Amino acid sequence: MKIEILKTSSPGADNSLFFIEKSEKQLFSEVKLLLNPKELTFLKKSLTDTKKNIITINRFDNQLFFAVIKKPALPEHLILEELRKTGNEFLCKAKKFETSTVTMISKDLNKNEIMAFIEGVVLSSYRFDKYKSDAADDKNPLKKLELFSDAIKESDILSHNLVLESVCACRDLVNEPVCFMNTQAFAKQVSSMFKNTKANVEVLNKTKIESLKMNGLLSVNKGSVDPPALIVIEWKPAKAKNKAPYVFVGKGLVYDTGGINVKTAAGMETMKCDMAGGAGVVSAMHAIVRSELPVYAVGIVPVTDNRPGGNSLVPGDIINYSDGTNVEVLNSDAEGRLILADGILYANKYKPTLLITMATLTGAAHAAIGKYGIVAMGKDSEAEFSELQESGNEVFERLVEFPFWDDYDELIKSDIADIKNIGGPVAGAITAGKFLAHFTKYPFIHLDIAGPSFNEKPDNYRGQGGSGVGVRLLFNFIQNKSKAK
Ligand code: BES
Ligand code: ZN
Ligand code: ZN
């Protein structure tokens, strides 16, 4: 259910109100005439409770909510994250009291802080409930959020909403099971997302993929009954700030059974999320294109499922790539890198300013840092890496830089071919990144989102199921590029 968000110049007297400020002094100056002495005492006492962020006074036909930012001296990006979480907490309270319309009143919060709060509310309201016959229990009652603040314009709300819609579109793509979201359905859904936009979207079919000798994608696809696809989204605005594009390559594994090296039962159901990198690239492009950011950017997503089947890829096989690289396959479950290599070789044709891969690539990345961040590594991209890390802090999709020393290259040397698709027992996320780096000489950053892409249990405003990680990150990065002189 969509929440309508708009500016107001006069909070209705009978509305539910949400006061949120940075100091108690400011808060009390606003509410002293509204509350009776008992209520004022209650509020004062409650604000000292460190566990509660939002205090509620329930007047039955409406509610009054109050919040004071607990640590206003924190760095900006941490305050923003507190506000997203406050948005989540607020939505839970709205549900409890069945609040349908609320006016948020703030003098202290700046534009970014208000947007972060909205972000927390909107992303928390996302549900993937289309297969629940009766989803009424979990319905969000909040229909309208009015903002009473000088810090924000109506147009800020609208443009921010575009990005949040793309995050939710990403979650939908990830959450849809493979029986309804196979390769062709994924490609069709992406085409329809861009239908009324000025981007150029092309879906390469199997014949074209064969003619381009995308043998990694074709090999992984050998056990499947659905043909592979390669999605290319080009956004080249007339007033682009850059000549050579930023190219994003996302892993579009609509389902990863492991192939012949089939996975064990535990957790296999989450492998519908193995296209989260591809969905993230598509959805970030969606936000960039609909916001018409003046930056030349391209999104590339190789798409297939990975299954055991009649003529599946098997350990011991060798794949010959279009650049001449021979890859020895030692495990069919290390398939993401095999299809991404073709995506990267295709990306090289654009001579990118920077090439970013985003993928649910390794269990090793998940094991190393969990859901709390993105495992990242880079080659010839130091300044860009810092900027992306800065974006990661701003949107709180944080990057953890892993070493990417040349020494690791020896771990993917093959005895009978040029490289192999798995490393030794150590540094699994890095050797996967090294495999990808082999296929490009352009400035390169690899993002392994295996940890944060899918939450089996609800995780605050990031929700349950697909989190949409990477969408706000890549959007913010390109938005910063669009502001640069
Ligand atoms: N899709 C998986 C990685 C993954 C794991 C994503 C957990 C999300 C959550 C990937 O294709 C895979 O299976 N990787 C193997 C590689 C190994 C065989 C070298 C892994 O990490 O175990
Ligand atoms: Zn796998
Ligand atoms: Zn995979």
C-alpha cells in the first residue's frame, strides 16, 4: 500500500501529529500549549528513557508522537541512519494505534534528515504479500504523511520517491520465486520497467549470445530448459558530464541450485535471491534514468538459472572465453563469476571510466561480515573507491574494503588452463573478485552483496526477503557525479 507524502502549510487541528526535533528545548517550545501539565510531565519523564525513541500520547481519535534525536552531535551519516530507524519505529507505532494520517512537524531537521525519516517509513511499509490470500493482519494503516517543515520542497519529496520506488521494484524482483521469475520473465519485467523512459534497453537472446561467444553464460545455462539472456540498459543523456560511461554489471542468476555440484537443502530456498546484483543494477539504472541524472551510465545483466540437467556443465570442463581465456571449471556452484566474465567482456567495449560488478557471489563474503555490509575490492580505482565508500556511508550500505594484492592471483592459477573458477580453501570472496578482474583492464570495483541482499528475518527498514541493497548506493554515487563540476 502506497503512503501518500506531501507538504502542508497548516497541520490540521484534529490530525495525529509527530513532533521530531534535535533538542528537548525546541520540542517543548512547540508542544507546551498543546499538552496539559500531566502530559507535559509524562513527556519529560519518558524522554529520559534511553530505550524509547518515540513517545506516544494516545488521544483515541488521534495520537501525538514525540521524538528528540538522542545524539545530535553524531556525524551526519549516523544521524541519517538513526532517522531511517526512527521511520521504522514510527510505522510500527502507527500500526499499533491504527493511525492513518499524520503530520510530521519539525523545525530542527534539515532536508536530508527529513528524507531519511521518510525513507525509513516508506521502506518499512514494503511487503511482499501478493501470495497471501489474507494479508489483512499485516496491513499498514498509514495512508498519508504530511510534512510541516521549511526545510523540504514538494519536488524533493517527488524525486526522492523515485529512488524509493526503484528500491521496492528491486525487492519485488528478488522476492519473486523462480517459477514466476525465470530468465524470460525477468527480462520481460525489466523491459516493462523502462517502457516509458528515455533509456535504451536491449535483451540479447540465445542466438545473439552464441554469436558473441558468451561461453560462460552458455555453459552455466547448459543444464537449463530456459535459454539465457543478456540485458543491456544504456542511459546516455545529451548533457552527460562524462564521455566514457560508468558501467555496472550485475549477476542475474534467477536460481542457483549449485548445478551438478548441487547445494545441500539448508537455505537453498533463498537462492531465488541470486539475481539480487542484477536486480540492483537494473533498479539503480531505473532510478538514474527516471531522475534523468546527467551522467552516462550502462547496466549489463547476464541472466540464467543454474541447475543440474541433461547436458549440465560438469567439474573438469573448460570454457573458452571470447578474449581467449581458458577457464577450468572445478565447481559448477561457482557459476556467478562464469556469467559475469561475459558481462565484463561486453562492458569492456564501452571503454568504461569505471566498471562496477555487483553480485551475490560468495558464501565467504557473507561469512566474513554478515548482513552488515558489502564486501568490496578494487583495482586501479582508488579515488572512485573512496567516493563509492562515501556514498555507502551516506545511504548506510557500507563498503568493507578487502585486500586485492597481486599475490592472490596465484590461487586461481589452473594446472591445465589459464585460470580456474575456484581458489583454495582461503580468501573465497577475494579469489572470486580476482577471477572477475582477470577480464578487464579498466578501473574496476567489485561488490559482493551475498551478506546484505536477503534477510530471512525482518531487518528494520531493510525488511524481510530482498533488501534492495545496492540501489540507493549506486544511485547516490551517480547523483554525486552529476553534481560534480
Ligand atoms: N550464489 C552463491 C553465493 C551465495 C551464498 C549467495 C550465500 C548468497 C548467499 C554462489 O554462486 C556460490 O554458490 N558460491 C560458492 C562458491 C564456491 C563453490 C567456490 C560458495 O560461496 O560456496
Ligand atoms: Zn553457486
Ligand atoms: Zn550463485
